[in-house]
Amino acid sequence: MEYTNMSFLYDFAFMSLLLIIAQFLRSRIKFLQMFYIPASVLAGLMGLVLGPQFLNVIPWSGKIGSYAYMLVCVLFGGLFLGKKDKTNVKQILTKVGDSFCVNMGAEFFCFGIALLVGGALMKILFPNVFTEIALLMPSGFCGGHGYASTIGTALNNSLGREDGVVLGQTFATVGLLVGLFVGIACINYATRHGGTRLVEKAESLPEECRTGIVPVGKRNSMGEETINPMSMDPLAFHLALTLTATLCGYKFYDFYKQFLPNVELPVMCLAMIFGVIINTIIGHTRFKDSIDEHVEGRIGSMVTDYLVGFGVASISISVVLEFAGPILLLCVLGLLTSLFLVFVVGQKLFRNFWFERSIFVFGWTTGVVAIGVTLLRIVDPEGKSGTLNDYGYSYTLQSVIEVFIIAFTPILAVSMGCIAVGAIETGIAVVLFLICAKCFGVHKEKMNELREGEAEVMSK
């Protein structure tokens, strides 16, 4: 069937319908609430079952598999729009050095172990499978459906394959579910053994977190109207900025490819760079206070829901079955890596509230930051541990480094080999962990023993 503008509209309209149904189900079904299953994942699973591969009720076009990468480019185009804080490396390392070292080290460690150990296992156990599949596991686990689409696309272009994105989306979906189910199991274990400081048992999050419906009186504003609607709708203004950055990223990609056809720079990264440029330029005009960071954040969150929905709905069951063995092995490796980060690295290196900080790391190294936040709120409902504040402060530097991980890891994995690149990235992670140990100490307390500063916070 020919792909037309109506095909594009139908795809997004059907996914919108599924998102609404998924949100309704989340608000009514206790199982979904108990494990905080995101509506976007549920919508994607319904889209998969109702699509051509199973019931053939929804006539998805043949292009839905390409939407995830397109949407992640839009997401990153607006990532830095409206931000006014400048990155100060010295202040970050001084104020939240342990959080930065552990979080940044965790990301390098996940990619490094996957490439080093996973790459070796692929060569030994699955010699007929392309070794770079090992890279797709941490892409999905650490970065979610967005990174999986980006790195999957890069591998497709470099290796001449067509299944990179599908496999990446599979790992991202599995990782997200692993993050929720195993994360809650870790919380139950820690509470029973005295590892949590701010709750004595794993309590459910507030009603609005479980059902997804925020009651009157607890609702927050999505942002400010910085543009008068008589001139231009403020949401249209912010969306226009985001899409402009995305456009610049795509056009620059087309431009440089004419001269450097063998160099593969992710459009996602280029869109983000142009978003920074646009934000900087506007910062020197009369419109400098007209970009609301909260509005841009909501646009990004909206895009993410569709990204995850289409990512799950476009998973090819035949591809999953073909690579079932490697997928299962790599997912187990990813889970063990994240558990090691919680009960060894986090327990030894975080200065205080080690489990609260570590379970947040577990959430985003298996799913996305939102999963980390969900798990954190179960054990730290009032935000007393300072985990999110420290992460947000250190992420200004971490996000810059992540761009290089996403952009160059696929290139290096193809050119140098997975095992070599894995050894390098694992080495970087170990160096970061050693720096953290040297500067902030190694903690040998038992799981249930208090650390410096915890008693004061707990008593408030």
C-alpha cells in the first residue's frame, strides 16, 4: 500500500486512541497500578497485538518502525531550549561529586560490560549472530526507546542491516519492564533488611501516581504563556522552536553527507546541538525570557509517549524469535550489571542514603529516568534523600558526555570491534569509581547501619 499523508495521520490517530484507552485501563486495573506500568507501554503492546502481526484490526502503515527515531530527534531538538543554567564542572564535582561519578560511571559500565562480556559471549555462543547486537542491549536498557532507535539506526546504516531498530526497541521494552518488576522486588528486599532509611516498608505511591489521574487541588501548571495568544499561540511558539531545531539537524545531516558519506553522526545529536544554538541566539534577543523550560519539557514528554508507543507496536515478532537466544542472554547480563551497580557500587560509594540513590540508578539503567523516579518515590516519598536534586545538578555535565557515547560508540564498535570498545568504556567506568572512592571514601557499613547526615534528615 502506498504511504501517503493520510497514512501518517491514521498512524498517529490510532496511537492517540490507544494511549487514551491505556490511560483508562491504568486508572482501573489494580495490576497495572501495582507495578506502575506506563500507559505508553500498554498502548504499544495493544498496538502490537491489534496490528498486522496478530489480529490485524489496526491497519498500521509500513512506516511506524521509523517514527521512533524521528520522534527522538524532535525530543532532543527541544532538550536544551529554555535552559539558562550554565555547566560549571568544578561546582558539579565539588557539590555532587559522588553522584556524578557513580551515575556517569554506571552508564559507561553498562555499555562497557555489554560490549566486553556480551560481545565475547556472542562470538563464543552465537558465532552466526552479528556481534554488535551486544551494543543494542545497553542502548535500550540505559537510554530507553529513544537511544535504542538512535543507535539501532546507526548500526543499520553502518552494517547495512534492517533489524537494528527493532532489536533495540525490544531491549528497551524488556528493560523497562525489568526495571519496574525487579526494582520493586529490590525495594521489598531492602526494606526487610533495613536498607531503606525513609520508609520501613514498601508503601504504594499516592493515588494519582498509581491511577495517573491528578485530583483537583494537586494539579500543577504545565507552564507559562510567554507569548500573547493574540499574536501566536504560546504552545505553537514552543513547538515551532523544537521543530526548527529538528529541521536544522536533519538538513545539516543531508549537507555534510554530501562530503563525508562514510561519517555517521546521529541526527538526534545534531538536533540537540542546534537546539543549544537557537537557545543561545534567542538568549541575546528581546525574546530571551520567552522560552518556558516547563512547556518545552511537556512537549518532550508528549513526544516520548508516542515514541514508546510506536517503538513497542513496531517490534517484529519474527526478528525477536530469530534472535531469542542472544536477546535473553544479553537481558540477563544487563540485569546482573544493574544489580551489581546497586548492591556493590552504590552501597560502597554513595556517601549517604545509598539504597535510595542506588535504586534510582537501577531504574534508569534498566529503563528510563522516569522508572528511576518511580522507584525512588516509593522509598523516598518526600524527596528527603536529595537524590533527584543531585542527579539533576550533575546531569548538566553528564548529558554532554552522553552525546559522545551515543554518537561514537556505534562507530567505534563497528570499526574497532565490540570487545575493544567495551574494554575502553569499562576502564573509564572503573576510573570514575576509583576517583569517587579516593575523593569521597569507600563505605564499609552494613546495609542497615546509618551513615553521616542520615539521622539528621530522617528526624526532620
